[in-house]
Amino acid sequence: MHDGAQATLSVPLVGPLRSTWEAVHEDVQPGRQFVDRMVRGPMRSWRHCHRFLAAPDQAQPASRLEDDIAYTLPMGPLGALGNGFVASMLERTFAWRHRRTLLDLRRHAELSRTPLVIAVTGASGLVGRALCAFLSTGGHTVRRIVRGAAKPGDVAWDPARGTIDATALEDVDAVVHLAGESIAARWTDAKRRRILESRVRGTELIAKTLAKTLAKTASKRTVLVSASAIGFYGDRGADAVDESTPRGQGFLSDVCVAWESAADVARDAGIRTVHPRIGMVLSAAGGALHALVTPFSLGLGGPVGNGRQGMSWIALDDLIASILFAIVTPSMHGPYNAVAPEAVSNRDFGRTLGRVLHRPAFAPLPSFVVNAIFGAMGRELLLGGAIVRGNVLRDAAFRFDHAELESALRFELGRAERSDT
């Protein structure tokens, strides 16, 4: 960021409608403030000054975050009628941003004050984007492992061809491996093959490369955090499972077993290897929650199937914090369940989301409809489930920012906490 730099954003308006917002940065003072001024977008004018100010009167070193915004709406006096709505929206938006900043600063203070070099695959995905941003703002150096031409600082790889820039990984402290074909589609034979091969081939390439790097450098002990999923346990209905529970049945369980085993080369070479078995990630930016908000907002949400199947979830912020926690905690080895302490039934999840959105949540999605539309994917992902316990994180004293479902949903969706909580 520097004076004259430009940023282009796609911003939501109403429903599916979006607008392009072009801004130029001015009065950039690194570490202290910047100004962004809209040059093209939905407003008539917009100037936003974002600054950190010292707070010397505090008992401990502290700063104050301020956002000063001056704007005018289009359409003159008619547009001015919307000032109250826009002011309310901005107040809610920036209250959320300030809360997010506070939580991130607290996380970095408690997890790692030593800057690390961390390489990340899947950096363009939902979790990868958030993880890279979180690590970068904490002072860590992030190297994105990308397909195609790599920008300066990135690492080029092609898992299908088995190639990677190994020299770029020689000095890293950790590799976080998140890449893999999306499972959110009907599972044809070709789709199943892509889901499995994308995970196994990519993991084997990373693991073998790190094992060779370790043998070459001798003194470097890189941590490998290689993702997995709670699909490992298969469909357990409302039964509880933890990291000591054997694998389950089904395609996802087969994939998770092969996925984790593909990292054995690194593990056998003495590299500390950790597998976050990730539950349903709560994020308004994508994934299951993003897909559910629209039907629930329209009053069309409700239980899937009988609604008794367990839903084991984790807030996006807690997931990325748990990954850094795994990197900096030497006792973490093998699998850990990346889930919040409060797993719920599918029916209770729907009721809670409906309450947060102030909508009813009793419109069912019958099992036969799920089967007809989604096939095997729907049976395993939507009709199946388990109550997954994260005993490894609990025993390691990991702290959740969003341990309760309603609080997590309210934070992620920018909804105020209930007055009685």
C-alpha cells in the first residue's frame, strides 16, 4: 500500500446485485494510517481514514483504532433519505471490523511473538485466504504455493505432474496443506476420482519434498499441517466420537484415510505432522453457512432429513487459530478434531440460525429430495453426521473465541448479540 495505489472491489448492493468500487489510497503512513477515496462506485463521494492511535493512558501498552468516514449518497435529496440506513449499516460493519481486529491481536499475542515463514497450499480457498491474511497481519511471512506462474514470494507447483519448487521450501518453518478438489457437487465416478487423487497426490508431493529437504539441510525441522476432515468417522448419526474413534464407513472416510496416510513419508522422516480433521466451517464468505443464509432469510430453512444427525462445526477464525496453534505447539502430533466444543443436531442448528436471522426454521428438506438431487454426496454430507469431540485441542488448552453456536453465527453474520446473553 502506497500513495496512489488503487484497489478494485466487488461490493454487494441488494440480493444478487453487486457494484464495482474503485478506490485510491492517499496519506499512507505505514503502521499508523491510510486514506481510501472512492473514484468510482455506488456512492456520490466517499473518503475513509483508517488509523491507529497511541493510548498512553492505559496501564498496558495499547492503541485505539479509529475509522473516520465522510460520504454522500447519490440522487441528491432523494438519496439522502437513505442516510439513516447507511449510517446504521456502517456502524454495524465497523463494530464487527474492530471486534475482529481485537480478537486477531489477542490471538497473535498468545500464540506466537516470533515471526515464522509459513508456506500454504490452497491459499485461494475459503480457509486459505483467511489463514494467509491472519498470518500476514501477525508479522509472519506467507509463501503461497500456487499452480501456474508464481508471483515473487510465491512457490510454484503442479501436483498433477508431481513438480514443485523445492528450494523455496528449504527455509520454511511450516507448511500448511489445504489444497484439494471441492466435494460440494454430485459425486460421479470422475468426480470421486478427482476428489481422491487431488488430495493424495498433493499430499504425497508435499511430504516427499519436505522429507528430501530435511535430509539436505539436516538442521531444519519443518512442521507439516496437512488437512483432513471429520468425514473420517463416517455417518454416526447422533453418536459422539473423538480422535481415538476408529475410522468409519463410506467414500469420505476412505478419502480421509488415504489423505492422512499420504503424509507418512514426512512423518517417517521425523517431520512433526499434524492433521486437523475439519468440521463444517462457519463463514459468511463461503461454504455451507453462506449457502444457507439465503433460504433461511426467505423463511425456507429447516431440518434436513430427520434432523437428528450431528452437526460438528467450527468458526473460521477458530479454525485458522487452531492451525497456528498446531504449528507452535510441539506436543501436537497426528490428528486433532478441528471442531467447536458445542456440536448440535441438524434440527437445532437450523433453529439457531433461524433465530439469529429472525426467521422461522421449520421447512423440512426430506431425505428423498436430498437423495434425488444430490445422490451419494447428499447422503453422506447432508443426511449423515456425528457429534465430534475435539479432545486433543481441549487437552492442549486451546482457547475458542466462538465456542457457542449462536454467538458464532451472530459474529460471523454481523448480528448483534441478544440482550439477555
